[in-house]
Amino acid sequence: MKNIIVLVLCGLISGSTHAKVKPIVHYNFGKAGNVTYAVAPEEVTPVKGTGSLSSVGRPLFYADAPSDKAAKGQGSILFGGKEDGYIASSSFGSATGNQVLEVWVKARGTKGDRQVVVANGNDKAGYTIAQQGQNWILVSGGSGVVKIGEVVKGQWTHLAAIVDNGQGSVWMNGKKIETFRPTKELTNNFSIAVSDEEKDFFHGEIYEIRYSTFTKGEFKPEADFLLNYKVLKQKDENRKAERKALVNQLQTPGLGKEIVTDLSEELQSKDWLIQAVEEPCRLLVKKSENGMSSMFQLNNGLVSRTFYVADNMACVGYKNLSNGAEYLRAVKPEARVCLDSVWYEVGGLKEQPEMSYLLNSWYPQLEASQQAFTLQKVETGLPLKRYPWTPKYNSITTDWPAKGLRVEMTFVPTTGMSDVKDVEVRVNYELYQGMPVMAKWIEVVNKGEKQMLLNDMECEVLAVNQDQVERMHVESDFSFALVNADMQGSALMHYNGTPKAYHVGGSTTKWTVDKEYNTWASHNQAEDRFLNFPHHCLLLSKLPMGPYTKISKEQPFKSFVTFELLQDNDDRERKALGHRRLYKKLAPQVTESLISGGITSHDENKLKTFIDQMAELGMERLDIMAWPGISHDNLDSAYVQHWRKIAAYAKERGIIMGGYELQIASRGRGKEVDCVHPETGKQGSLFGQSVCIASEWKDSYYNNMWEFYDRTGLKSYNMDGPYHGDPCASTEHPYHTGLKDSQWQQWKTQVEVLHELQRRNIFIPIPDWYFLNGQCATGMGYREASANLTPQQQLLLGRQYIYDGTWHKIPTMGWMTLQLVGFYTNDPRVGLEPLCENIDRYEQQLIQFLASGCMLTIRGNRLYDTPETKAMVLKWINWFKKYRDILTSDIIHVSRPTGRDLDCMMHANPFIDHKGMIVVFNPTESDITKEMKLPLYYTGLKGKASVVTEDGIKKTYQLNSKEELVLPVTVKAGGTVWFLIEE
């Protein structure tokens, strides 16, 4: 005999009904006393009306119910999502009559295919309330699919569909969401947690379902749903109180904060690349008119970022104040975090009607997600010092950290986010004075007792207008070998085939398609290519893999830092100059400038002789070059004593020193500590065999290295092969758990080393791209084979390297080497020995490298061999030091050297007395006299300029409307001339 349960009313109905609303059938599964996971009955009958339902599979009782019902010990029925449900062969009511179908439901997840909650009829002829992944939906035979709202895993939700006088509407928790067109037919079916075809099973709990009819216009949503209106009212009052408290907190005084009646839209009249913009960085808070919503804006006179605050907070504006361009087209969350494999949004608002543009009038209708971390407070402070740095080694004098304002926004979980109830996410912005740049990072804080896994994250989510994508430079300090590289580009010359992104560390900057942006005009494929895929206009800043990091009370998490530069023009020089200014202000150690001598010897006498020559010439850094370089973990007493003696001898003569070592990339250190290739499970790396610096090698090597530095007094970190980005699939190394966190943990280790080096005031010339974490210089252009070309070839190639290498580097960020002897060869055609017999070629190379302002190393066994050679070298080093301020300033790219005509290096700096320096080269075999048109705009000069020749003759020239100088020059065959530009 079948088990039959009759569910009694007994006050279980949450809402009340009046005579004009007639419940036709009401199923309530909230019987008290049932044991969790006890088998539910095979047949259920309603507490009101008629219509038995037969079970499919084995539904279970579960001791949980909405709010106050759970407190009374009531429960629900749990459906397993695979074969459980209830079904009847008839439907209720009519297709078009006035009716309401409502249900209390709780989902166990937000993934998977469609799952039926309740169906009266079916999709084609009837109404189905269902779960579709992260959304509750209604499927009406009349209008297809209508979104009801967002699924909050583990949260009881009231859903309803109403048909009133031929108009349909869907409701969620007593709030009207959307309209729909009613079905015209109703097939025979009424089912719970399963479709009429016994498919689409629901995984979750259902407390009660009611189907009612009513007289036209007589259903009152504010009173007639199965809702506890007293609880709803209290929740609404609490929500309003929280909003008022947030608005009040925003309007309290704070550093850099101003309360205003309107947010500024004033455009900037100055060009920040040639004039100092000194407006302070401010947080402008618009005084709230209703106490329930607010707006605030980060503004420094060059860029503004505007936020709207209501039930949550969202960025609603991102403007370049130099040209008035608006970058934002749609509202997105501030960030996204994946905790214990579940994605959560941080901030943001939903229901923007159109994602290709944003209207101010839409703000009040935007809604908060119940699955998003919600803004709790906004605080201000000064920018943080990302790493220690003291001005030194001929660097510029500048503020560190850069002058500006930091804003920290704290977000907390909603009541429905029980799995992350102890987690806070802090979104940090920094805005800097005098440049259209913002920095952004997130912090995740776990205040609970249980560790949580941060699988993944998106630290910036920005819907950008298509026409501004190319005018937005975005990069982060999560950077090493190929992090800024095109995976099809020249950086992959070392590799066979195309590696996966995580093999070499793809960029954190992802321009992708916004799936919510579906009204842009589509083009044919060829045109998309011509237009550079304009629909790739959703910006994400995220790691290529990981971080896959545990977060606990003791171990909060801080992400990498994303930097965003808003460009106001498409001109290549202007955009690149803005990028270089970013480094100059936000990584000022790149302005350190040292003239270096390099030697490949350990012999004490040879080294002292070389140091003596360096001192006589005024050189500043000694580099013990490959091979043999220096072993920085060798603490043998004699070895340490030797280098301490040499370093002290150099220091007495005003010279710092360091030595080459191949440290990490392509250098294995032993099976136990080397990287394990993720595809073979054996030792191996993409760029040769590399050690894993999240292994125990980290402890032994770096401890020895710091002791070596302490005992020897070395002040330069000349390491080749810093962490290159190689992943490691080992599960045995103590500082990472496996593949997914191996890149993040190794990058963190390398960054910690760089920060400690800066704390010790050590100069850091290394390959790769760690500039935003303390690196000073990298190769200007990297071709080892070019070191073995003839001096004549190296002349023109060197200038081409400098031209190409200074688009995104200021001169001091790139090193060049003047080879007095061969590199891997003793071929006499390669070097310049004897120096006195090749003094002209020596001079030409020396001039061009010093004229570029690059980080120059002169490599050989000696620096001069006769008084004449010494005088020549001393002359040009003294010239460089006299004009170092302008020679190490930005290069303006006039033309790439071709060998067929004059070429020149032109430096510009509007913020110093020496506004410009022009050095002209003649690579041909004939004297050349001609007029050169030179762009002086970025010197800051207007109308006229004074030009001083190398003979000291000064002449004033008029500039044209583009601030161009037409300069007559004469250069002898193979010769050089230079001109100083002044006001």
C-alpha cells in the first residue's frame, strides 16, 4: 500500500487571502518533526484543493524552511536533481484566466542545465518556473523565456508568476521584475522538480507551492503572496538604515575628500606632457539629496572615475579630462573573486537596459545582486610605498611614493552569502598628481576560523567604449619574461611552437568579448580584422593561472597592482611618451644612471688596474661579467675575502660593483628543486631547465646570497635569468602546492628579493620586465650574436636598437655594451684592440652610446692604452656628465637609422633648463649638408628656441605652428655633431 501524506494547513500559509483571491491548490511540505533525509511519501495531497501528486524517484525530507518557519521546526522536501520529483497528469486553471503561481524554493547550486521548479502545463502550452544556471526563469508558452532574478545558492526565495487581465508579470520576493505574454493553451501536467517528460530535474529544496485564481484587478501583491510581510518590512527598514549609514559615512570629512553639490566635468587646459599639472588628487562626494543614494568621484584634473552608490556601488563614469572622452559604456562589478570554486562579484549593479551606452537616468533602476559583496565603507589615505627606494646613483629627485591619493573601498557579503560570511574584499585605488593614471588592486581578508581557497580573481572588470580601447594603456606589476608579449610575437623566438599562456606567463591584461554586449554592429570577418576587432572591449585584469592560494586569519591576500593610463591621442610618440612618464613617476629607480666598466677576470691585480682606470675616467660601476662572473651563494672564506677586498678598493674610488650570475631561468639546481614540466611530470622548463624558486632552494640560496652581500659590500645585482615565468607541477616543493599556484608563488619570491635589494640601496640591472617592482634596467635590445659583429656593424645596429628600444623605455631603462674585446670570440675583427689604433671607431661608439643616455657598460681588459685614448674617453664621459640631465631624458623618435642619410637622437625635457639635445650622425662615406626638420613640441618651447652648437655658438630660431625647428646641419662622413636646445 502506498504511503500517503496529507499536509495540513495549521497556520503554515505565510500570507493571507481575501474572498476575491481563491486558492485552487496549495501544497505545503513544512510538516514539523520529520527527520532530515527521511524518505518523502510516494504520494502527496494538497492542504487546500484537490490533486494528488505521485513521486518520481526518492524525494527526501529536509529540516529547513524559510526564515521563521525553520525556527518552528518545519522542513521542506529535498530533490536530488537526478531522478526526484512529483507529477500529476492534469493541470490547474485555464491558460488565460487571472491566476498566480507561486513557490518557495532554495537551490543547491548555480551550475548545470535547466532545472524545473514547478510546471503548470509545459514550456509550449503552460507556465514553467525553472532554474537556468545562475538565474530563475519563467518559460511561458506565449512569450518564451523571461528572467525572474538571480539564484542565490542556499537562500530561500519566493518566486511568482501572475496573469491579470491578459497581462503577465513575474515577481521575486514580493518585487515585480518583468512582464510576459500569457500562453494560449494549457497542456495536462502539473509537476514539481521535474518536467512533464520526466526530465530537467531540480536540485534543491521546495517548501510550498500555491496556485490561485482571482477577480480581475483584485490580487494585491503587497498583501496576498505567501510572504511574511512583517519580516519583509523589517528587512526593508534595515536595508534603508544601512544605506543611510553608508551615505553618511561617505559625507564625513577625510583626507583629500570634498563634499560638493555637483561633480566636476571641467576639462584640463594644460598638456601634462609639457606642463606641470598641480591640481590635487581629490575624492569628490556629491551631497545626497535623499540620504539613500550618493555619487562620488576620484579626480586629479586629468582623469576622473565616478561611482554611484545605492543598494551597492558601481563605477558609472571614467573620463579623460584632457579631451573629454568617456571610456565607460556599461556598469560592471568592481572585481570578481572565485572562493572555494564559487565566483562572487564585488560591487556592481545589475539590470542596465543596454550595454553599449549608459544613461544617467538609468541609475535609480539599477539593482544590487544578492550574490555580490556589498560596499560597507570608503576610506582615504596617502599612496602606499610599493617597495623601498631612496634617490641615488644620479637619479631624478622626486616624491616616493608618488604624490596622490589612495581610496580603499571595503565590501562585505550579503546575508545570502553564507559560504563566505567571514570574508571582506577591499578594492584599492590610487590616483597620482599630474598624470592621467590610476592604480588598482584588491585585498581579500578572511576573518573566520576556516581557511578559504582563492582559486581565481579578476581585479579589474571594465566595459570600455570601442573607440577608446586603443587609447587605454593597461599593465600590471605581475610581470616577468613575456608578460607584455604577443604570444605570436618575437619574444617566442626561443621556443618551438606556441606555448600555453601559463608556460611563460601571459599578460594580466585581457581584452575580450563582453557576452552582455550584443547590440554592436557586426562586420564581416575581414573588416573585423581591419578594425582590430573593436568588439573586444571588455577589459579584465587577471592572472593567466591562479593564484590558487589559501586565505586565513593569519594570511590575508593582496593581489598584483593594475595601472591604467588614459591616452588622449592616437599619435605613437605621444602615447609612448605617456607610458614612459608612467615609469618615471611610479618606478623612479629607472632614472638611476651609472657609467659602467665590465671585465671578465678574477685576478686581483688586473681588477685593481681596471678600477684605477675607471676612477681616472670618472666611471661609476664595475661589472664582473660572464664568464666567470660571481657566485653569490659561495661563502668560502677566501672567496668572500677576495671580493670584499675588491669591493672596498672600488668603493674608495667612488665605484660600486657587482658581478654576473645566471641565477634562475635556464639554470637547473638539482632534481629535488628544479621545475617539473606540467605536461611530462618530469624535470623540465620551457626556457631550458630552471630551478623552482618556491622550492627549498629558496631558503638556502637567498640566505647565502644576503650574507654574501653583507660580507663583501657589493652594491649591484647583475643577475641574468631572474624568474622567467616557468610553472612547476611539483607537489613536493614547500612554497607551492602544485601547478596552479606555482607561477604566483615564484613571482612573489622574485618580487620579495627585488624589494629587499632596494631596501639595501643596491642597483638592479636584470633582464625581463620587473620595473614596477624595483628593477632599474634591462637590455635595450637583446641579440647576443650582435656582440660578435664588427665595430662598424655595431655602430648602426646600436643606433637602431636604441631607436626601437626607447619607445617604451626612457634611455636609462636599457643597457648597451661597448665591446672592446670579443664576446665568445677572440677574432681581432670584432674588438677594438689595440685601442690606440682604433681610436676613431672607439670614439664613434662611445659618442653614440653616451649620447643615447643608455645604461652603458664598456667591456674589455682595459679602458685606454695611451694618453691620447684616455683623453678621448675622458672628454666624452665629462661631456655626458655635464649634460646628463637632458641626455637621460626621453628620446623623441625623429627617424630610424637607415645608413643612407643623416640620423639623429633627440632628447626632450620641458621641466629642466636644458630643454633638448640633438645629436646627428652621418653613417655615409660623404659629407652631408642639409636642413633637418625637428619636432620640438615636447621640449615645451613655444614660438622660438635657442640652439647652442658644440662650439658654444648660440642662435635663436623661429618655430613653425607645429613647434618644429628647421635646423641647418653639416656633418662630415662618418662624423657626429650635437646641438643643445634652450629657451
